[in-house]
Amino acid sequence: MVTSNYLDCSLETAEEILRYAEEEFDKALKTGDILLYRNAADKAFLSMIIAINAYISSKMGVIPKSHSERRSLLRKMDREDLRAIYSDVMKTLHEEAFYNGVYNPDEARYAINQVKNVLRELRK
């Protein structure tokens, strides 16, 4: 089983990445830079992946290797709440904003705030 120190270090990394993502996101909105917008969205999603992986690892002793495995393990852990948020954030930030280039700042901002809320919850 992974130590709580690993969880703490991973959450610090996730928070740092999220700060970079938020700075880039704000800059992208001000400048209209769609590439920066897409990269900021994916950084925010990476923050979520790191946090969820660390949480799962701290509880189950495994590090998920895919989005599907993360969702499956969260369901097995009876964390349907986190699984649903993870799936929603993945769709908005990773699939729509990053891969498809969908420019919807309100939805992206909402998803980034969801990531922030998850990080806060996992810190408790």
C-alpha cells in the first residue's frame, strides 16, 4: 500500500499543475489563443489524473493505467461521486477542449473548478 506521504506529494504536484493550467487558461481567454486554451484544459485534466491515481493507490495499492481503469476502480471503491466527476471533467477538458478544440470557456471553467474541488476533498 502506498503511504500517505505519496498521496500528499502527489496532491501537491496536482495543485501545482492546476495553478499553471489556470494561469494559462486566463491568458488564453485574454489573448484568444486557442492552442494555449487547449493546453490549459489538458493540464487541468492531468491534475485530476494525478490526484485520482494517488487516491486510488492510497486505498487499493494499485496505480490505474487508463481512464477506463480509473473509472472502474472508483466504482469498486464505491466512489461513484468521484467517478462521475472524473468522467465529466474528462469529457469537457480532455475530449472536447483538448482533442476536439471545442471553445466553451464557461464549461471549461466549471470543469476546472470541479478539479479544484476534488483536490480540496482529497486533502481532507
